[in-house]
Amino acid sequence: VPGGHIRLQFADTDRFDAAARHLGNVALDVEALTLYIPSDGAIASLRAVLDRLDHASIDIAELSIHTPDLDDVFLALTGQPDTQEVRP
């Protein structure tokens, strides 16, 4: 199921911009200085991203890994986000 990604947050715009250039086609959140890199969740893909940043001497402030959740499964199956409101 698509939807997995690696989330990288940077301490300043210089590191953020450099990482975006080195990593290529990634989703950007400029205000949060955060990059989202599509990932299958495998150790090898995480290692490849970290190696590229390490070789370029680019430090990250925070890293997290997102694995697909039920929302991602719903979107993959229907092609539409779940817009139904859930009430307790």
C-alpha cells in the first residue's frame, strides 16, 4: 500500500534547501522545514537517504518513519480521501 514515507525536519533553511536539492523529488513543507520522502519502510531505503545526507554533510534535526495506515489503505482502494466525519 502506498503512503509510507520518511519525514525529515531541519533546523534551518540552508540545511533544508541543501537536502531538498540532494534528495530530488520529495514533498516539501517549507514553513516547517520538513521533507517527506516516499519509502517502502525498508531499512535499506532509510539507510540510502541517510547516507546521501551524510555524504553531503547535511544534518537533520528530526527523523520519523510513517508506515501506511488505514487512511492510506482507503485512499489507495478508492482514490479519494475519507471525507466522512467521525463522531464519538
